[in-house]
Amino acid sequence: MAGVIASMALPVFAQDGTGPLPGNAEARSYGGGWNCALGFRVTGGECVAIDIPENAYATGRSYGSGWVCRRGYEEVGGTACEAIPVPENAFLRSSGHDWQCDRGYRQERETCVPIVLPDNAYLTDETSGSGWTCERGFTASSDTCVPIAVPENGYLTNADYGDAWACERGFFEIDGRCDPVALPANAYLDQESYGPGWRCERGFEAVDDACVAIDLPANAHLDRLGNRWSCDRGFQLADGECVIGR
């Protein structure tokens, strides 16, 4: 019982910014109470200085170490801030936490080595990969840029991946060349990647390599593209005719 009375007699220290204003503290602008000044934190009702290492600054947060390293420095062992080693031909990123090689160099482990630029290539801003790409009309092969063989009636696609060339309108690719599309009567060119390269006009349907006029029965209509037909509403197909539904 005596121990309980003794413990009750000990002073109670505020840990939540209430009570008398201690040194190195500032009164809150709203809500009452106080906060420790920047670089201090509450301990036993007092504001005790945080041990901030060189090249660091106070965060003002009540959690964590209470400090972070300045730009260009990194935390070591939770007690110090050491300069980030930036190799030759590199610069510190805007975040201040890492470095990047200068244009014309690429990272190789902890160094920046010159990019060997082949003929018919130019530098890119990508930080990964070779650091270069081939000029228009060339494609990468190993460490060189070789010309793209574009057949007659073809053109470069400028695509980063996929086909490097395509056939001009009115031609289709076959065995690495661009052959002219044989356009039947009542048809028009269609540049879809599949099919014969043409489509029948509205009111005609494709039969083998020709466009044949559609024999539209009574009480029927052409579809949206006009190359097929359906029975009108209220009618159904029976033996090639549209009859009243039952």
C-alpha cells in the first residue's frame, strides 16, 4: 500500500503537449497545449534536443528519428549522413537520392561508360538498354543499324516494333513483295490486314473473286454494310423468302 502511495506522489509528466509550457516549446495556435520547437521532441514532459547528425535536418515529426539527410546524402547506420558517391560523367538526380549518367553514357555497375554509337543511329534519353536507336530506314541488328529492305510499292511504318514496312494502298503483301490488288467490278479497296484487300459495294456480296448483286426478297433489308440481308421485323426466313412469323 505504501508503494502505491509513493508512486502516486511522483510527478506526472505530460507526453501529449499539455500542462505547463516547458523550455524549447511553442504554444499551439489552436486547440490549446504546446508543441516542441523544431529540433526537439517531448520526453518526460520536457522538450529534449534531437541528436541531428551533420548534413541532416529536423523533420518536425513526432515519430521516427526526427531527422532526414540533406539532398546528396544518404543515411548510414541510422546515425550519420554520408555523401552519395557520384561517378565521373554522372549527375545527381533531382530527387537527390540517386545519380544518373550524362547523355552519351550508360550505367555499368557504379560507373558511367561511353555509349558506342553505330553508324545511322542516334542517342536516346532512355536510361536502360543500349542508349541509342536506329535512324528512319534502318533496323538494329546486334550492335549495328542495317538498312530496311522496302519492296516496290511499299513504305516504312516507323513502328518501334512489329512490321517495319507495309504495302501502299491498292497493294497487298505476299512473300516479301507488294502485289497489286485485283479489284473486281462493284468493289472498292479495303485496307484491312486480312481478306483480299477489297470489299463489295453496298447491294453486292462476295462470291469467289467477284461481287454479285444481292437478290433481295420482299420484306427484307440490307445490313449495315450492305453486303448481307435480313428479314424485316415480324417476318422470318423460310426457303429463301421472308414470310410472316407464326
